[in-house]
Amino acid sequence: MNTPQLFQALSFRDADVGIAFLRTLGFAEILVVRADADPSVVEHAQLRWRDNGGLMCGSADRPGEGWERRIGAGSCYLVVATDGEVDEVHARAVAAGGRSTQPPTDQDFGGRSCTVQDPEGNQFSIGSYPGE
């Protein structure tokens, strides 16, 4: 495995719901650090995407300066191995409370993709096109 060097960053009103949704998409939970004073506040969480990607997130109301924590404004493209997996992840995401904004569709540039929003509005495109 290569060490990820680029991480998407998201903030959630309800970080536990957000993390559960990310696991539904296929992320693996690596680390969750909670506030001592209020364990419902996630100060930092790290999730892995496959063998060389990652995402960091936490509660929008966690302490810290110099970082704008907009809720529901994230957008991320997740590469999966096959066209069929696009359909599978889409179905799991919708069943977990996500909203489909683009159903699985074959693309002119290659591969298949779809787009879903998590319960807080962050957008995830899932596709079999790995880029060039």
C-alpha cells in the first residue's frame, strides 16, 4: 500500500451519521478522536479509501481557528474497480439515506459513474473511470 498524500476534508453537523455514511460508500475507519468534555463531538477522524486515498472529517462545531467548516459543501470523486461496482455503491448509498443526483450512467469519456449526496449535502461521484 502507498501512503495517501491527499485527503478530502469534510465537516458534519452529526459526525457519527457522516462517518457511518462514509463506511457505507466503502471507506474504512482508521481513527476517530472525540472531545473529552463531549464525546458526541468528533475532533478528528481519518478514513481510508481503498489502497491510496483518504478523507479526514469531524464535527463542524469542534474547536479550532483558521479553518472554515462549511457543512454540506464537499465534493469528491471515488474510483471503483468496475462498472458493476458503481451500481452497487449507488444502491448502498441510497439505502443508507443518500440522495441520488445522477443515477449510474455510462460516460462518453469512458467508464460508468453516478452521484449521490450524503444526508448533510456533501456530494460523492462514484465512477469506474480512473483518470489519465
